[in-house]
Amino acid sequence: MNKTVHLAVYDTLADWETGHATAELARRGYRVVTTGPTTEPVTTVAGVRVLPEIALADLSPEDSALLILPGADLWLEGEALAPFADAARRFTEAGVPVAAICGATVGLARAGLLDDRAHTGAAPYVLGLSGYAGGELYRDADAVCDRDVITAGPTDPEAFAREIFRRLGVFGPEVLDAWFRLFAHSDADAYETVAAAG
């Protein structure tokens, strides 16, 4: 089983959206590899500089268990990140899952990847700005997974992580439920189950 996950990084990346997912995956034996437009540094919305390990041109679905696309202002400001949506299409065509949150869902919608899949995002009208044809498949949910595409809105990084963990089989149902209750709802009763899972 491939234990490499690719995290897309680009200017204006929303720092808070993927931390739960990537940290837990790394703790569970996955290698998280950052993938940028090039290998030049990018700067997140918080001003954190990230040096991508590989360029998008060198990204191959065959080398990955998952592609994670964080939100970023650039998703709503033109076509600069369209190549990442194209990469998402290559991944889904190869049967490798893609997880998109916040503005990245708009990029997937613009590329037609949400026209025939149940999905969610920041709000229906935000996705509607893309001109996509999948509006009837929008779900008012914290996160949705349909045929290897995970989507979530900007306020649901824990649900985003939950669906990633579910899709990759990182946790069994009981631990997954406890993890989500602990991190999304501060349910102290869930701590013992999560801690026992290592």
C-alpha cells in the first residue's frame, strides 16, 4: 500500500485547513510530500514560507495515496491554480483519491469534477461562481466523499480530516468516531479511545 500523501502548497494557502489531516497521517506512518507550482518557496496566507519538495510537473498519481488541495485566495482570483485541478482530474482518472477544502472545491467545480458527484464547500453560491453544472448535487454537510473526491468547507478541517482518514482506512469506525468527537467537539470522553489507538 502506498504510504505517500501529496499536499499541494501555493501562495495564499489557508494554513488552518489541512493541519489535522497531515499531522495525523504523518503520525500514522504516511509520508507527507509538499507539491508546489515549482520548487520555489510559496507563502501562506499567514505569511509562512514553505519550500515545496517537488514541482507539480513531477507529480504522478502512481506515486501517491492521496492528493490534498487546501483552500487559497488564488482559487477565486483567476486561473493560476488551474493546473492543480488538472492534476486532480488525473488522480481521479487513475483511481487515486483527491481531497479539496474551501476554495479548492471551486477549482474542482470549475474543472467539471463536481458536475456529477455529491459534494460540499463554503456555500452553494460560492461554488456557483464557477459556472459548474453540479449545483443539484451540493450537500449541506461538513464534508462529503463521493467516488474518490472528498470536499469540505473552510470551517470544517476536522470533518475534512475525518473523511480522509475514513477513505484511507487510517482508523477503524470506533476510533474515527472518537477522534472526531475529541477534536471537533472537545469531547473529553473520547480521549481515552484516541490515546489507546496510539
